[in-house]
Amino acid sequence: VANNFFVKPAEPVDYNPQLDPIGNKVATRGQTLSFRVTSSGFPPETPPRFIYLEGDEPEGLFFDGKTGDLIWEPNDETELGEYELIFYLYVEGEKSEQDYERITVRVRDPNTSPRLELKPTYTVLAGTPFELQLQAEDNESPASDLTFALQGELPAGAEFNPSTGLLKWTTSENELPREVQLTASVTDRGDPAMSDQQPVTLSLIEDFTRDTFLTGIIKIDEVTQARLYNRAENVTSVLLEGKPFRAAGLTGKVIEISREYVVCEMDEEVWRLELGQALFERKKTEGPAKAETSVAPETPEEPLAAPRDHSAPLIAPRSAD
């Protein structure tokens, strides 16, 4: 054909044998990593080529230089971190120093689900601004890589930020009484992405904290106790160190009872209430270490601070404005 005047000779082909791009890889403990290293640019009648592996070849890694197949399953004993591998192309039994690719294989733990940290029910006082900060822990992802969500119908006046997980609700007394059922969820950016969800109830109740006062701190059978009086409902609550309590629709645990104040924990925050103050006047504080549980009171003894007359308010009620 080459000597035939009427046939156009074939154009010369410029062959360029080379490795195809590989790219860095991620391996997960307990899961199999597998991929194939390939090459191209060879003439049709090329002798068998071979791919050679060098570098930090970890234990248990298998690589077939003829097929280019790599298989590795890191286990719990495999150190976390990056391993450097170098793939060389061999042609006609000679190593090509010009044609190689250096990659890293990063070994990580399996992605686990983030864990929401929520109570099942939150008490919301009507007419009072309410905030709920969704929080979650994740072994692999920083907080900035977590996305929050609330499923369900948000009440009027409520706003939710999925990036920060903050719910704000400006409540109204016209909605009393009411329970809002929602489902909170959090999702990470792992591969694959994992999530967690929990139901949460917002219980909207009337605000009696303006009508509930710390009226007395007394000592009975060597046990100090405090009295909270709700004049709107004519209910007195007895507080003991280390014991849970419920007053004016709020729940918490008493940390310390002093001669002039009470320190308690409510909604995972520490509050201080002075003798004579209304419950809504409580102030946030760091608080002391939690006290040991006291014995339940039996018979009265000398008062430390006598209970005040409940017939008249200790502090004049403040308006809601």
C-alpha cells in the first residue's frame, strides 16, 4: 500500500504512554478501599506494561502491578493519618522516571451520627421572649459543619436559624394554653452524611413568675429550707438543697440555700433569687458546686428568716411592659 501511488499514506501517530490521573483517596477504618490505576497512549503492539508502587505501603494493602488493581481495608489498629503512595509506569521492563503520580491516602474513622442534646419538653411563659438553642455533639465534625432543622408548624412569631440552631419565639398571652409539637434534627457533612432527630414539645403556660416570691428561709430539724409563695394560685413550694422543685410552672433543682438567697439550676443555667424577690427577678450566676441531698423536714425549729405575710405582696407587681 505504501508504494501505491493512488493511496494516501497514513498520518504518523505520536504515541505518548502515560499514567491516567489517579487523585488522592480517603480510606475508612473497617471499609474496603479499591481502585484501578490505568495507563494510556501506547501503540497497538506495545509489550506488556507494568505499574510499580512505592511509598508508605501500609500493612494489608494489596496492589497488582499487571492489572493496576489496589485493594486495602484499614482496621482498628491502622494508624489514622496520611499515607504517601507513588505509582510508576514501567514500559518494556524499564521504569519511567518522568511518568509517575504521587498520591496520599487519608485514613479516617467511620463517620458517626451527631447527637442532639435536648430535653423532651420546654416550658414557655406567655408574654415573655423565649429562646431555644439546639446543641449537638459530633465526634468527627466541628459545630460549624452541623446543620439543624425543625420539622412541624412553627407558631406565629417564631423564627429559626438552621445554621446556628437558634429558635426565637415572641409569645402572646392570646395563645394560652398551648403545646407545640416539633421534631428537631441535626445533620453533619460527613461521607456519608449522618443525622439524629428528637421530638420536642414547647409548652406555653401563663406567667406566674411575677406573682411568685421567695418569702422565707427557715431551718427545720437542722435542715435549711426556702419557701416560694405563688399568690396568684395560693400555692407554697418548699425548696431543699439538692432536691428538684416545681414552682410557677418552672422546674429546676436547688443548688444552695443561704440566709439571704437561693441558687438553683433551671434549663441548664444557674440562677440566684434574693429573699423577697419575685421569681421573674432571678439573675443568672455561675453558682457554687451542687450540694448534697438533705433529709426531708419534719417539725419546725428556729427560723433563720421568718416567712413574711402572704396577705400583701412583698414587692409590688410589675406590669408586663
